[in-house]
Amino acid sequence: MLKKAVLNALNKQMNAEFYSEYLYLSMAAYFQSMSLTGFTHWMKCQAQEEHVHGMKFFNHIGERGGDALVGSMESPPTKWKSPMAAFEHVLKHEQKVTGMINDFVNLSIQEKDHATNQFLQWFVSEQVEEEASASEVLEKLRLVDKTEGGLLMIDTELSARIPVLPLMPPPPGGEKTTG
Ligand code: FEO
């Protein structure tokens, strides 16, 4: 039986993961508008992973006999000053999520909910990877800043990211939509 405080925290984190999905989908749209197909692909993969994270919480709540409450979603930003600014946002966002997960781990200890504590350990490790992958792209963007062709080189690299599930194919003619 889930304690109320734990159930509330599970629902809060589930909705936060779905917000992350929206945020990265919005970034995918931003990069798509710039015809940066590799960055677009990377963000679509990232959005998809966040959906999987949200569903892990959804399933855990169900398995524990709780009610998953999908709340209203704040609209994410739609524009960034530059690709670097977008990735600075990604890193900052992931650092915030790490803080939320850590607070939740503390709550699970306080509430003596060992099952939730164990469930959260996957997210503790995942956040290390999330921050590392955002930092890696950000560092590369800083390295090539104002270097001719640097952005396109990173774009090509990012197109190689392997999605956790098959992605919807881009429209004929590439990622850029017209009209
Ligand atoms: Fe689900 Fe990017 O943390």
C-alpha cells in the first residue's frame, strides 16, 4: 500500500517526466525549423526516452495499487537564442531533474518505502547519464563555437543516436516542413 506522500511524489515525478518529453519535443521543432536534422533526431530520441521515464512511473503507481494522475501540462518554450543556448537549457533542466530524484529518494527513505526506493535507483543512475550526455554535446558546441562547419559536424554526429524505440520517419524530403 502506497503512503499518500509517496503516491503524490510519484505522480509529481511522472508529470515532470512528461513535461521533459514536451520540452525536448519543442526543442526538436526548434532544430527542425533550422533544418538541423541531426539535432532534431537527437531531441526526438530524448523526448521518446522521457516518455519511457514517465511510463515507468505510471506503471509503478499501477503496480502498487495507486491512481496515476496525469495533470495539465505547462507549455514549454519554443525558441532559444542558439543551439548552444538550447543545450545549456537541457543541462540545467537535467540538473533540476536530478535534484528532484534525489529529494524523492530521501522521501522514500523517510517513509520507509523500500520498493519505491529500489525503483528510484534506476533513475539515480539514469540522471548521471542524462547530465553527461547533455554536457558532452554542450562542450562540443563550445569547442566549435564560431568555427566554420563546426555546427554541421556536430549535427552529423547527433544523427547517429540510436532511439530506444523506432521513431516515426521524417516526412519525404527531410525533417524540414514547409507551409
Ligand atoms: Fe527523465 Fe531527462 O530525465
